[in-house]
Amino acid sequence: MSGEILEQLKARLLDLDMDGAVELAELVAGGDVRIADAVNAISEGLEVVGQRFQRGEWFLTELVYAGEIARETMDLLSPLMETASSGPLGTVVVGTVAGDLHDLGKDIFINYARSAGFKLIDLGVDVPAEGFVSAVKEHHPLALGMSCLLTTTDSEIGKVIEGLKRQNVRDKVKVIIGGAALTEQFAENAGADAFAPDAVTGTDIIRGWGAS
Amino acid sequence: MDFKERILTAINHEEPDRVPVMGLILDRATSDRVLGKKPADIGSMLSNPELRDEIKDYMNSSWNDMYYGSWADVLEAAIKLGFDANWTVYAFMQAVEDPESKLGLVLHDVFGRVWELGVDEDGNMMSSYVRGLCTTEEEWDAWVERKRPLYDKLIENVADYHKRLADNYGDRILPIGFAGSGVFENTWQPMGFVNFSKFVYQKPDFVEKVIDFQTDVYLKCLDAVMRSGVEVVLGGDDLSQKTGPFMHPELIERLFGDSYRRVSELVHKRNRKLIWHSCGNIYALLDKFVEWGFDGILTMEPTAGMDLGKVREQVGHKLVLVGNLDVSYLLVRGTQEEVEAAVKKAIRDAAKGGGYILSAAHSHRLVDPTRLKWMIEAAHKYGKYTS
Ligand code: B1M
């Protein structure tokens, strides 16, 4: 019975059926299926979502909506989880660099990483270098994420990394960057730890950091 | 051949005397550099609350003249650089105080978008869409009801504005009249993309209602652009991002296909040609563009993997191709040899038999007038049709 509910929960997520998924999560919350198993089922579902997106079968609308469904169901389940086991997978501070107002990529990354179990601190768009640095000092995150889509603002990434070094926190946080203006090579030159071509890969990368 | 014949010949997939060159939304910083103008220091003026009020009142009372003035500068700069044609666009906005915003003032457009004001390093005022004001169906209904009288005004303004530019500049450059952001952007941006994605699944009737409304306004705007005498019109929606379309092409078809077909039909009924702008990686949409009746496409962003030769191979001469010169390096810091090489490659890949107009893939404040000039000179030098 509980196996069937877990399979259904995953299937509702993959059918993009919000009502069905929420109903099942409520059933789990009030019943005798282990909360941790339900959370795992949602995570497995999200992995399939990510694969479909990376294979080009699903697009941003599906990715966003699947993230929303995962978030709604997790919102029901995680308060019950905390008493039983651990909290979020780790904290990630994210923002779009100074001068850049593009927010879709950042929001989608936040949405997806949050639904995968991370705690996300959203600094918004047009974030000055000092803003990133002080957020790292305040929240002690596992990772700092920067989104940057413009050639006119890509130098901001280097400024932030320099700022982290000056404040002696560079070695305490992993830096991940993404967005139209950036490449793997750019990340390497700027001294970031990783470049994420999309939100799914980005989440996989920070998951790897969390595990190590 | 003059600039007009050159563009129209290329658009008809015939070979003009040489490959035509078109300018886009030349950024204010770029046009100022071309014209040797210095920006007013709007940033510090806005930090003074009294001046901020005055600026707000001035913007609201003189919006049309102010907007016209900045685009007149763009056309002057484009003529000076030697472009055959240039994009022209009108937007209808109101300055509103917003203590949360960086400069204390933002712009609201008639569709329910907020545009944040900023100042670049040279002191130029910039504005960019940042969020929507209609995050629920109730908010959207209320917004449209409140703004209803302004939609007629918008259409009147669009016609006047494009006519004024065409009358004053049409003998020196071909204005390519843009009808403003398209139905896709006007639908999702006032609600935000995350809300839009949710509504697509949870409130499809609401999404359809918005699309119908936006299509109706868009067609009227487009007609107003054409009434001004503009011969080539530009439509546009950023349907893609770096790796591909925002939405599944079939979902785009289901939601927006009819709307796009109506846009093309109207343009063709008026005997005009329709060029469509979309940033991002658009390979998956090329066949749709043909199906919807577009005559051409503009941008083909190299940073999103768009290669002119491949596009030509996929669509043949079913679409006029405009664009493709990189603005992340080439037209910012590239050497003259690199710019010339890129122009030669673009011509080789797409210009045979006409149907290609050379242009940058986008605009921003670091796009350098000198590099634009090299691009135009290279088109003059290497773009001659010999047959
Ligand atoms: C933290 O860790 C991570 C991990 C992964 C991360 C990450 C962080 N950040 C991103 N990712 C990754 O995951 C996400 C999901 O998979 C992905 O995020 P993306 O952000 O890439 O993808 C989003 C989900 C969807 N993608 C997007 O939203 C960007 C799409 C394109 C078409 C785009 C859009 C939509 C817009 N724009 Co803009 N825009 C373009 C874009 C073309 C392109 N190639 O991307 C680009 C970025 N724009 C450009 C330009 C020039 C501009 N834009 C501008 C404005 C706008 C709009 C307002 C119209 C709109 C933004 C709406 C918004 N609120 O965000 C202006 C700048 C405004 C400003 N100051 O920021 C303006 C300067 C235009 C002008 N002259 O005014 C170009 C930049 C060129 C360059 N080399 O600098 C551009 C590449 C288009 C082009 N044809 O060249 C991954 O990159």
C-alpha cells in the first residue's frame, strides 16, 4: 500500500498534476507512510524532471511547474520531517550581479534547488559585490550562486570573488555561476568553482558539494 | 540603388547592389558616442527629492516628445554610421514614485509591467522590465479595467510617433517599425514567468483571456505602425533563451499559434513584410516561424548557438535572415580583422540570392560605434553582388 502511494506521488509530479500530488502528500502526512520515503519519492521525481529537461523533452514552463508542485508537497511534509530527521541539505545564497536585472534564470535555479531540499537565500537582482560578500559572512552558506547574463556586467563575478578573498571567506564557500554571458572557461578564469549551464546541472553540482 | 531599394530587394530574396546593413535598438550610450552628446546627470538629479518630483512631472507631461527625441537621436546616429535601415519602437509609460526602487522612481507601462530606472557609468538613464503588477487574475482584470482608456491612446500615439519618424528621417534611412513587445511577452511579463507557468496549467482560461486581449491590442498597434507608411514591420517576442524555447514548441503553437498567424495575415493584407525578432536558441521554432507566415527573422544570437549557415540550410529562402554579429566580444572588443572576418563569413553563409541583412545580434551600452562602423564598411567592401 505505502509503495503504491509513493509511486503515485512520483507519478502525479511527473504528470504535472498539482491537486493529485498535494492530495497524496496530505494522505502521507496523516497516515502511516514514512515521511522520509515520501520526500525521497519526490526527489526521485525531480530527478526525472531534470533528465527530461536536459534531454530537451521538457521546457522551462514544465520545469517551473514541477518545481512548484514539489515545493507545495514538500511544504506539507518537511515540517513533519524536521522532528524526525535532518533539515535542509544546506544553505545557498543566490543573486543576479550588479547592473543585471535578468531574474528568470536565478528564480528558476532557486525554485528547482529549493524543491530539491536546499535552503535558498534570494538576494534579488542588481546585487552589488559587497551584498554577496556580506550575505556569505552572515549566512555561512554551502554555496554562493551568481547569475549573470550580460557582457556589460560579467566583471562583477571577479569583483565578488576578490571581495570574498579580502574578507577571508573564499575558502569557506563554493562559488557557482550561470547565465547567458558565461561559460565554463569564464568560470575557470574568474576563479569560480563551477559553471552551471542550467538549473538542473547547478543543483546536481551543489548536491555533490553537500555530500562531500 | 538607394537604401530603401536595397532593403526591399533583399527582403524579396533578390540580390541588391550589396548586402544591406541594419541597426537595432542602438543603446543610448552608443548613439551618444556617435553624436558626441553628453548625458545629463539624471542619477544625481533623481537623488534630490524636489528635482525627482519635477523630473516625474516632466516625464509624464512630455513623454511622447521625450521618447521621440531619444529615437530621433538613434536614427541620426544610425544615419551617421551608414546603416540602410534601423529599428524604431514606441513604448507608453508613466513615471511613478517607488521608494523601494534604486532611484526612487520607476516606469509603469500600459500592460502592467514595472521598468526599473538605472544610470549607466556614463550617466545615461536606462530602463528595463523587472516585474509585473498583475500577479493574480483579479489584479490583471482590475488593471485592464483601470487602463482601458489608455489603450486607444496607445494606438493613436504609435501611429503619430512612427509617422513623425518616417516623415523626418524616411528620406535618409528606412525605419523598420516595431509594434512593441509581442503577445507572448505582453502575456507573461505582467504576471511574471513563474506565475505564468502556473497559470498555464492551473488557469488555462485566464491565460487564453489574456492572450486574446493582448492579440487584439497588438494587431491594432501593428496596424497603427503600418498606417504611418512604414514598409517593413518588425514583430518580436523572446520565445527562446540560451538553450532553446521557453516553452514546448507545441505548447507555444497551442497558446500563441493563432495569434501569430493573425499577425502575419494582417501585415500581408496591408502588403507589407514582417520580420520577427527573437533572442535565444530558436532552431526548434524555425519551422513554426515559416508556418505562422513570418517573412523573416532577426537576431540569431551566436552566444545561444545560432549559426547563420545552419539556419539558411534549415529554412532555405523561406525566411529573410537579419543579424548574427556577436555583441559579447566581437562588436565590443574585437579587432578590425575579426569584425571583417565575421562579416565575410555571414555574407558567405547567408547572402547568396539575397534574403540577408547584416546586423548585430543585439544592443547594449558597450557595443562600440567604431566596431559598428567597421562592420558597415566591411559590408560595403565585401558585400557587393557581382552578378
Ligand atoms: C547560481 O547558480 C546558477 C546556476 C544556474 C544558472 C544561474 C545561476 N543563472 C542562470 N542559470 C542557468 O539556469 C537557468 C535555467 O536553466 C538558465 O538561466 P538563463 O537566465 O540563461 O535562462 C532563463 C531561465 C531564461 N532566459 C532568460 O530569461 C534570458 C533570455 C533572453 C532572451 C533575455 C531576456 C528574456 C530579457 N532581456 Co536580455 N535577454 C537575453 C536572453 C537571451 C539568452 N541567450 O539567454 C540577453 C541576456 N539579453 C541581452 C541584452 C543585451 C539585454 N537584455 C535586456 C533586457 C531583457 C528583458 C527585460 C527584455 C528580458 C529579461 C526579463 C527578466 N525579468 O529576466 C537589457 C538589459 C537589462 C538589464 N540591465 O539587465 C539588454 C541590455 C537589452 C537592451 N538593450 O536593453 C543579451 C546579452 C548580450 C550580451 N552579450 O551581453 C542577451 C544574451 C540577448 C542577445 N540577443 O544577445 C541557465 O543559464
